[in-house]
Amino acid sequence: MSPDHSLDAGDSKCARQLPAAGSNCAATPAQRLVSRRMFVLAMLLWCGCQPTHRPGAVTQPVEDDPGSGSETQRLTSSQEPSLGRRVRIAAAADLRFAMDELRSAFGRHEPLISLEPTFGSSGNFYAQLANEAPFDLFLSADIEFPRKLINQGQGLPESGFEYAVGELVVWVQSDSPIDIANQGLSALALKSLRRIAIANPQHAPYGRAAEAALKHQELYDAVRGRLVLADNVAQALQFVDSGAADVGLVAASLAMAPSLRDKGRFQVVDPGSYPPIVQGGVIMKWALDREAAASFRQFLLGAEGRSILLRYGFRLPDGAP
């Protein structure tokens, strides 16, 4: 016998409405099924009315929402510290150790200006700057290179300056048997010396000075075959420090660095045996921050800057206060 699906009068009343709390009508299975379907349909209709975010669509954040993207961007832009000013320096290799102290001292006066030195041979830097290399300030070991850049219209004419005079020394390792204290430059004539390091005279001022001093002492022909040419004067000292060369003709400013005082011995070469190593600088025409570059130029020529240069074996230019 098939089940009876007919409803009596009481059932019909309950079928027309959902039972309220406290109702005497109990929901039939059919009513529960209808209720569930109506609930699902209502939810689908409600979700379909809500705004959706399509990829690439731009939404407008609520103005008063502290977590909105626009507010975060405003806080970031207003609270981020501004980027510091910087000076990109093409620096002669003989400034490698002195520059650490110069930067530290300058930073106490101008904490917002960062000095970014790159070290190398002055001749190579001149060639790069002649092709507008991205440097703001050129500190050369030869004053003639900045003068050429000014004459070529690449350096600011009013910014050219002399800042020091370099000195040439003979440098050996601490345990070397070479008696440079008594023999000086003439010790290079010893046949036991296999390699003598100097900077390349083609582009390094200290290399030209070393070559001139050897010729002045009539030693050049005797040692010519044993010369090891370094790219710059700092590399010449490195050759000796590493044992790749027995002795080197290098800058006093490197030999007098605190980090090398216990590693080697040096003897000053007679300044009259080579042309003066007059060092100069210039601010480039394309400098990003001329004012910052001029600030370091002023510091270098001031009392504090010059006292640091003197401690590293430089001499002051003629006429310097």
C-alpha cells in the first residue's frame, strides 16, 4: 500500500507558514526541504548583490579607514626620512687610507652628506672623466689632470684647487734584509732584489716620480728589467706586502697608514730627485650636488682637513696657509 501524502486541514495550515517559536505545529519533512531551499536561494541572491573586485579594477578606499591604502601611502611618504646627499669621488690611490679619517671628520660636520670614494690611478680617472664618467669630484695626484678637464669644459673653472704635495718613499716588509735606512734608494741596485714594484708611469703620477728618481740616481738602467708595474701606487705597495715584489717605490701616505706601520719599513726618497707631486682637484660640471661637493672641498682645504693630510705624510702646497 502506497504511503498517504495527503494533508489534513491542520497539516495544510502548517504547510502555508514556517512554525514560529512556541507553535503547536511540527514541521513535516516536506516543509523542512522547502525551507532549506528557500534559505539557500536567499543566500545566493544576497551574495550576488555584493560588489566584487575584478583583477585590475581600482577601488576607492574609505576616507576615514586608518588601514586604507591611501592613508598608508600618505604616512609612508611623510614619515620616511629623505635620502641623504652624496658626493661621488674619483680619488687618487694615495688617498686610500687618509680618506677613511677624512670621511669620519667631515661626517661630524656634515652628517647628511655621504662621501663615496673610488680609488685608482689619476691618469685612468682622467680618461674616464673626459668621457663624462659619473663622478662629482676628482681628487688627482697630478694637478695637470684637473686643469685639462677645466680647459676641456668638463670641470667647473672656479672649483679647481691644489690640496697637497705627495712624497715618494722606498718601502719593504719589516723582516726584509734590505738596509733602506742607510742605503735608501741605492739599495735597489742589489742583485739579490728580483722584483721592484712601481706604479705604471704611463698613467700614475707616483710611477713617473719613481722613474724620474731612479734616473736621477742613475739606477734606472740597472733595475729596468726587474721593475714590476702596478696599475696604481696602492697596488705597488700591495705587491710588496704580499711578497710578489721585494721592494717598492710608493706613496708616503700609504706607508704611514696605521694598518701598515707594523708590517713594513720605509725611507723617504730625496724630493729633489723627482718633479713635485702636486695634487689637485676639481668639481665636475655634471655633479649631482655641487653644493655638497664644494662643502667637502672647503673642508679638505681647511685646518682640520690639512692636519689629517699632514699626518699621512703629505706636504702642503706652496702658499698654503
